[in-house]
Amino acid sequence: MKQNILLQLHPMTKFYFTLFIFAVVLISPGYIFSFAIFPILILIAMLAGVAKEFLNIVIKALVTVLIFIFIMQMFFYPGENVLWEWGIFEIKQEGIKYGLLLTSRILAIGSAFILFFRMTEVRDFVKSLEDIGLPPMGAYVVLSTLQIIPEMRRQANTIMEAQKTRGVETEGSIFVRAKAFIPTLTPLILSSIAGTEERAITLESRAFSAPVKKTSLHQLSKSNMDRALPIVFALVVIGLIVWRFFL
Amino acid sequence: MTAMIDLKNVSYRYPVSDDSVLKNISFSIEKGKFTAIIGNNGSGKTTLCNTIRGFVPHFYKGDLDGEVIIDQTKITDYQLGQLGEKVGYVFQNPFIQVSGVKDNVFEEVAYGLENLGIPVEEIKIRVEEVLKLVKIEYLRDKNPFELSGGQRQRVALASIIVMDPEILVIDEPTSQLDPIGTQQIFEIIRLMKERGKTIVLVEHKMDLIAEYADDLLVMHKGELVMQGPVREVFADPEFEKYQIQYPHVTEIALQLQQSGIPLSFLPIRDEELADALNRTEVAAHD
């Protein structure tokens, strides 16, 4: 096991950090500050050793959306100072400014959440939610979904093979493959629905609804850092609010 | 001896079907007995297991008549959750018997104990012990979704016996296993019996039933047609009527009898055949 101080933080601490970024971005004025957060997040990702995946997802998931939002704002945000004009399209200064503000915030908040999920195992996060009162039923739903997706993919492959042996063509042009999709999908959905009943019985036979408080092999511990950091975050946020609204 | 499982005139019909799957079934199983349920496909064996476990009527609706009494208490007076501790149920399909929230076999087996609120230290000890017992220690770090049928079947059995229920209901635990694996499972079941568990087993492998089980319930088209100690049931000429397999040695013995070779008794275990033949010879010499 790699001993990484950042990764070893309690999931809740990481989550508080994400909320902290969220609050800071919303409170702080202008876009320069919000844009400055992104390099900080990259730095954190590097320290935690997840920079590559982090950047990968940010580029794939966020950048196109951001560009699109920025262009929309640039053209359609109401304003007076027209910089450039072509037919009905006008680029306005206010639009650019608002576009930058909006994209900077989305970038900071979005990438903070992406970083959170890169740095936190979902089961750790769910466990920490359970510790603060999420009912076991809810925890089960989240966790089982994660495991069932690869299981369903496997099942889809099996069904696909089965249909192939029955003569359904599954390879070739997009059209052929699309046609093969329906005879694969129907049994997959039906069997999944049928499977839920058996799964419910499985859980029941493992005493899922036993009227006692559950224990867990999976324990999360809090270090001094985990106790200190949320207080630091809270103080900074309060400081920002005071600076922004009262001074 | 007190009755652990007691059924009185039980009939059951699934919600959307017209026929009853169980018809007027009455039997009682004493504490510590190993009872095998046999019968052909569709004769209601699994439904009977579901009834003992309380999934009928707590989970499956439909009409249940008669009384099911588990450990002196009517099944309708239990909550479903309470029965989890009392009756362990390993069911047929090993591929679905995975909790779906655990990444490795060790935690998978521990899941039931977590739900029962057993302290972590004790869970670890009990899981270790059961993994050793079921001979799946080598799987402890594997993902339960990536196991073969036989491996899953062992994990499923381990996950239930680790909870240490008083009654074990086991529905075809060896359908995916090779002969050695099957033998091992029966050894585990025997061990459970030695620990005083009441065991109800559905199985098709008659040789092993003859070797290990105490009593036999024969199901035929939803009715309980025969019941009694294993030897008596196999020896009863009525048994042949239901087209259920005999233990191999019994089959041979019956053929020997048909071709005129006298046997002193009807053997149900392999090692008894010689005995059955010898004694008649001795008897003939006298």
C-alpha cells in the first residue's frame, strides 16, 4: 500500500474540502480568483498521485461544456458594449466577462468534485455517510449499483453470445449492430428485474433486516489532521464572508 | 426430543397460479436431525424450503393454509428479520447468492455477521474458521463476482453457516460441484449435524443421502407421499412408484433380487452389499 497523506485523509475531510472550494468560489468576486483555484487542484492531484486521471476526466467531461457555455454567454448575454458583430451575432464585453465568471466557477467547482471522487474510494465515502446517519438501505443501493454495473456488462456479453449462436448478427455496420441491440437488451432488462427478487432473498438470508445495529469490518479512522482541517476550512470561509460583505 | 420444525396441513398457492404447489403437507423434524427432501423436478421441494425459511408467506404472497411452527413459534408470529438468525437458507442458484456490496470473499462471508451486529473481533475469528472449514481460504481476496459456480456455491454455504443458525435449510448445494467437492460439502453438513444443528437438505444424489441423512421426505407433485428413516423409505416398495432414483447399490440389489439372488436386507450403502449377500449364504449353509 502506498502511504499517501492526502489519500489517507478521512473521506469526510476530503468532502469538506470540496464544499470549501464550492463556498470560496461562490463568495469570491471575479473570475481570476476562481481560475486560480484550478492550478491548486492540479497541484493537489499531483501530490496525491492522481493527476493524470484527474486531468483526463476534466478535459473529457468539462472542457467542451465550458467552451460551449462561454460561447453562448459571449453572444447572448445582454449588454451594451459590442466588440464584434456579424448578422444577428454580437460579441459583447459584458458577455465575455460573465462567460469567464461562469466558466471559472464551473471549472473550479466541477474539478473539485472530480478530484474528490478521484481521491476517495466510493465505498469509503458511503461508509463515512453511514457513520453520520445514512440508513444501511441507502448505503446498499449506492454500493450495489457500483458492483452491479460490471456484472451486467458481463451478462450482456453472455446474452450477446447466446443470440449469436441463434443466428442474430451482431457484427458489421452500425445499422446491423443497432438491430442486434434490441434482442440483447430485452433479456438483459427482464433478467435484471427477475434478479432483484432473488437478490432481495439473498440479502434477507444474510439477515439484512435483522432488528439489531449492524457492525462493520470496514472502519474509518480520523487523524488529528481530519479534526483540524474542517475547522480551518470553516474559519477561512467565515473570514471570506466577513471580508466580502461586512468590510 | 422436541420438534424444531413442525408443519400441520400446509397448503400453499403462488399468487398468480391456479394450482397449489404444496398440498396438505404435515411433518415434524426433531432438533438435531438431518432430513433430506427428495423428489423430481417441480415437485415442490424448493417451495417447501421457502416455507420453512419463512419467505412464504413473508416474502412471497399467495395463500398459505395450515400451520408452520419453527421452534415452538408460529412462522406468522416471527418477523422476517428475526428468522435470519434462526434459519439459515442456502439456495439453489449460486450465481445470485452474492450480496453485491463486497469486494472480496472474506468480507462477503462476513456480511451476514455484520448485519447481525456481531463485534468485529469475533467476526474475524468466525470467518477465518469457516473459510478453513469450507476450504476456501485461498479465495479470501478474490472478488465474489469472479468465481466459478462451484466456488460460489462454497462461498454461499460458508456465508450462511458462519451465521451459526440453529436450522440449516440447504437447497441443492452441490449442483455445481465435482464428486470430491460434493463429498466435502456433505462432510461439512455432517459436522454441522454434530454441532447439533437441525438440517433440511434438498438433493438428488441418493448415494450421499443414504450415507449421511437420518430421515427422508419424498415429495411428489406437491404432496408429501412418504416420510420416515432413510432405510425404511428406500426399502418400501411404494418408493419405486415415484420414479425417483435409488442409491446405486440399492438399484443393483433390487436387480439381484429380481434375478433370484436372495438378500438378507436391502442395502443402501455401498459397503453393505457384501454383507447382505454374505449373510444369506451363511443362512443357506445353516
